[in-house]
Amino acid sequence: MFNPAIKALNAPPVSTVLDWKASYDGRHGEMIDMSQAVPGYPAHPDMLNALANAAASADNARYGRVEGDDNLRAAYAEHLRMLYSANIEPEHTHITSGCNQAFVAAALAVAGRGESILMTRPCYFKHESSLGMLGISVGYVDCHDDNGLLPSCADISAAITPEVRAIALVSPNNPAGTIYPADLLTEILALCKAKGIWLILDETYRDFLPLEAGAPHDLFAADGWQDHLIQLYSFSKSYCMPGHRLGAVTSGTGMIFQLAKIIDNIQICAPRAPQQAITPMLAHLASWRDENRARIAARASVFSDVINQLNGWELISTGAYFGYVRHPFDGIGSRDVAQRMARDAGVLTIPGAFFGDGQEQYLRFAFANADREVIGHLGDRLGLLT
């Protein structure tokens, strides 16, 4: 009675983990929730006021352009031009209802049943399950500890079969936090161009690169990028508005045209009020974004110090919102470890098994959820388990 592709999917991973909260009796203090990747601080008051005003507008209750409101597309293109020092025009952008929708639309635009998209592993579970839902096969390029959980171009090339239509990357990575070096991304895009496939690059966490970092890459300066690069972005993390569901795609005009066909059938247009609210905030909140970048970097530093001082626990990779950690419980699956952590220590994380095969020894900590004081207590909590 149900679509077999949907029946084969696991229950929503974050919802599954959040249900484990009920197993903790509070004996060690409040639950330390490092499961879902959400900003642990509120949106700027100006953003909230803009959202309230935009929601009260009758104009914003009407349908908008499928590709997004013109003023937001223009403002976002200008933002990208400044960030990447690249020639990006409004017609290269498409506004979506969140970045997950952007990924689904991009996948639909490049691949069909019987075709394949490559992903690195550990992989973002929503990308993997979205492809499964669409009937698109997934090929994997495994990333290893000894290479910083980065893929090699040689391994990617070896995984490209005639059925492969794209490779999907996330940088900074979810779940590992790994930041892809600009030269590696350049090499991968060149490979995609040579093989006639697309690079789908999710840069949801690009505003949380290290403080000293410049532009994430120079892919938009590559010849023919419009025919091989699909860049994804989410406004959720940088502007603390995940509930308003706003994302963006940047690609060539041919891809934007194909995406519009898809979004017209799924959503018609992204939510109008958030589009109008955020348009002036791209420039207005630049300093505030930088402050939050520093705030998250400070949390990352405390988290790294805590894990590095724990016997048996190993920090494999960290960056942006995440730390990917090897737990010390050999022979015990990551789901069992994570459930025990929730029940006995009041710490909520995502099991490595949710990020693909071969990840049972790992846990993902989303430290952006907690302030530095709370993160500082993490060592005592994890010490209860060993």
C-alpha cells in the first residue's frame, strides 16, 4: 500500500534521537543537547522585527516568482560577488524553501531512476535519504581518518561510472566539520568538467569558517562553471531562522531554468515574508555574522580542549558546527553508545551509524547548540561512562 522507496527509509534521525531525552532522569543536571545542528543563540532583533513586519504585509501573502523575489535575488547575487570576487548575476540564483529542498531540486534536475549521484562517506543523512526517496542510486567515496576525512580526487575518479551524474559534497562538512581546501575543490570541479558531470556543493556552513579564512574557494572563476557547478546555501544557520525555511541555489541559467520547473511543481515559490525580511539583512547584519563566527569558533575551541583531555575519546575532525569523535567502546554500536550517553550522562548526540556504513565507532557532536560553559561540563558527563 506504500511506495517501496519510502518504506525503505529510516525514521527521521534527529526525531529518533530527540525521543531519547525521555530516558534521562536529570540526575546530573540539565540535558546537554548536541544533536541537532541549530544555532544556540537567537536571531538579531532587527531580523525578528523585519520578519514580523513582512508577515503583516498583504503583498507578501501572495504568490511570488518561482525563482525567488527579484530584490532578494539581486541582493544575494551582490553578496556572492563580494564574498567570492566573482561575476555572479541575479539570474544565476534560485531561492528555495530551505537548503534541503534545494538539494532535492538539484538532484531531480541532474539524475533520474537508474542513474547515480556520488556522496562522500560519512555522509549527510538527509542527502542520502532524499536520493533514496527519489529512486536515484547512491555511490560512495569513503573518507578516512588518515586523510582528515577528505576524499582524494583519485578515489572520486575511480567511483565515476557511466551512471553517475554528479558528486555531492558538503563543506564545511556535515557530519565531520571538515573544511575542503580550495585547491581540492578546484581539482574536483575540473574532474567533473572532464567527466561531464555536476558538482553539487552544499555550503550551508560557509559563514562559520575559521576567523582567518578568506573566500571559501574560487570555483566561480573557473571557465564554464555554470555548466558543472550547483552551489547550495541555507539562510537558517547564519541568520538563526531555520523555522522560516529559506535556502538558495547558484548555478548557470540553464540549470536555474530546470530548477524552476521542479520548484513550480513542489512549492510554487519560497515563503515570501522571509524573502522580504532577509533582503536588507544580508548587508545590514554583516558585522553580526562575524561576531557569531567568532562565537562558534570559541565554542569549537572549548569542545576540542574537552575531548582532547578525555582518555579513550579521539577528536577526528572539527569545524563550523561539528565535531566528529571516535568513542572508546569497542564492539558496541554507535546507536547503543549514544542511547547510553543520553540515559546515563544526559548528553545527546547523533550516532555515527546514521551517517553511513563503517561509522559505528563515531559520534557527531553539534557543539553550536551549547554555550562555552555548558560545553565545559561535557568532560565530566562523558567521564561517567568510562
